[in-house]
Amino acid sequence: MNKTTRLKYACYSANVTMSAVGNLSPVLFLTFRSLYGISYSLLGLLVLINFVTQLIVDLIFSFFSHKFNIAKTVKSIPLFGVCGFLVYAIWPFFFPDTVYAGLVIGTVIFSAASGLAEVLISPVIAAIPSDDPDREMSKLHSVYAWGVVFIIALSTVFLLLAGNENWQWLALIFTLIPLTSAFLFFGSEIPAMETPKQTSGALQLLRNSGVWFSIFAIFLGGAAECTMAQWCSGYLEQALGIPKLWGDLFGVALFSVMLGLGRSLYAKIGKNIGKVLLLGTIGATVCYFTAAVSNIPLLGLLACAFTGFCVSMLWPGNLIVASDRFPEGGVFIYAMMASGGDLGASVGPQLVGIITDAVIANPAAISFAQSLNLAPEQLGMKMGMLCGMLFPFVGIFVYAAIRKTERKKKVQIKTEPKGDITWKIKKQN
């Protein structure tokens, strides 16, 4: 295996670690509830801690990336992941009376690793010489989606066969993923990446309104993706009456399959990212609306799953657009985009939960639900899903503006004399 291939596989395994970080706690929520009596609010807090930790890491790197040795930091990412999973898994053995504290500490540590990976792995892939960097970026992010499918399937089968009481062994198995990444990074050469020379350089880029527009675009993309990813299982169970086991397998897992399929297809044959982003938000809006208003379980399930295909390029696609528009930003741009995406991933699911709880607690909404022959929880979930639709809906206008801007720059004529011939090179986005 040559060094370039080894480095790519190291980056891919780092993204699979991110898949484990994002899905380990949600998969174990009911296990923690039954074994330790942890409240739903505290369980939900673990997800918030995950995203907030990643957001803090993103912001630190946004302004102080020039203070870090990028190569050493990249190679340290899997080590943080291993430590986090170990603390998460073994804490209950030694401190059975403070299980939740161990879950929080472990979550903070492996979420820090995920935040570093989010900021640095994409620019590492972008810095590797390639005939088609856009497709390489899409391939990297498709690995994350396929990683989610693997994590959900492995976790479901493991808990079914080994029992919920042996969940710690599942977390210990997950340490093999960052260990593999650490082995692959060892001996790899990390390519040089641009960073602002000082904090003032980052502040200068932030004065560019286009940077903020790109951050807002990935905020919408992150919200559109993660809202459905976090809620589709619960929605299928509560609103459509599909059992949790099938909701996990055919909700979360099938959503991730479609997410991976969309990214893999773009990596194979994709082009014109502006058009892909616009069509993706239109499709996602339709899917959210269909899932929210349909009372047919199969149709709702298909709408939730196909949302994964529609939103598949909203995160990596925005990274492609931003890195092309602001090449001088280097790691800073990737860090700011990661911050925007993580903020969307935090706000979107939280908004759905708030709306759902508000509907359930509203007497008028309860009466309205009864008139529709729906349980309050069903109406609450449907209203929450309609609010989730707002993110891709607003994205339609944002990505239409991006596409309009890109189309103005679509054809760049470069004149290069060669004898008596003038060559015209058209750059197609």
C-alpha cells in the first residue's frame, strides 16, 4: 500500500469513528434508561454535549489553527477517540454509582476527536493531489454514511444477541475503529495545508459576506440532514406506529444507506454541484412534507428514507463550494463550515423536540388531534416534522442564489496563444 492510499484509508476510518461517535449514545438510550434509570432529558443531553463539544473544537480551530501543528494534530485524532470509548465503556465497572458522569466524560473526549476530524480530515483529502477533488470529497463523506449503517446494524445485532446488560463490550469493540485509524496514520505523511498566519487573518476573512452566506448554507444543510437522521426512528414509531426495532433498521439505517448512496453516486459520476444542491433541497422539502402529512406507514417510511438521498450532498457539497470560493482560507474555512454545520445539526433536532412537546402540552392542539383521530404525540411529531421541513425549504432560495452566482462565473475564457491558434478553456462547475 503506497503512502497516499494509506493516508486516504486513515481518513476514511477516521470518518467511520465519527459515525460511531454520533450514533453510539442514541442506540443505547433505552438500554441506559432500563439499566440505570437515567431520565430522557439527561439522555438527550448526551447528544447536545456531543454537538456542543464539536462546535467548540470547530471554533477554536477557526481562529487559532495557525497555533497548531496540523500534522501532529491529525495523527492525534484517533487517540482521543480510543480514550473516549474506553472511558465510556469501563467507567461503570469501577464507578457503578456515577454511571452518567462516565458517559458525559467519555462523550466529551470522543466528541473532541470527532470535532477535530470534522475540521481536519476534509482538508487533508482536499490537499491530496487528485484528478477530481470534488469526487474525492464526496467519497470521503459517503464513508461516514456507510459507517452509520454499519454502526446501527452491528449495535442492533449485538444487543439482540448479547443482551442490553453487556453494552460495554459494544463500546469496547468500537475502539477498534480509531485504533485502525491510528495504525494507518502512523507512517503517513500529512500534506501541507493553508492556515491564516494569525488571528487577524481569520478576522479579515470573516468580513467577507460570502463566507457568512456559505456558513448559513451549510447550517441549513446540516439541519436538514441531522433533523431527519435523529428523529426518523422516533417519528416512525410514535407517529406511524412502526415498532422501534424496524424503525431503527428501516428508519435510521435505510436513511443512512440512501445518504451513502447519494454521496457514492456523486463520487462516481457527479458534476455541477450547484444544481445538485438545489435539487437536493427541493427533494428534501417534498420528503419532509410527505412524511409529516402521510398516515400510511410505508409511504412515511419511504419519505424518511429518501430524505437521506436528497440531503446527501448538502454537507459535503457546501464544503466543495466554499473551498472553491475561498481557497486562501484553507483549514479556517473548513473549520468555520464545520461550525455552521454542527450548529444546524444541534438546532434542527432540538427545534423538532420543542415543537413536539409544545403541541402535546397544548389543550387546543390535543382537541384538534382528537378531531383528526390522532394521539397528541402523533400530532406533535407531525408538527415537529413540518417545522423540520423549513430548513430545506429555506435552502431552496439560498442554493438558488448560490447557483445563480456560480452560473455567472461558469464560463471563464482564458486566452492562451499557441502559434497562430487561440485556445479557449471553459471551466464548467
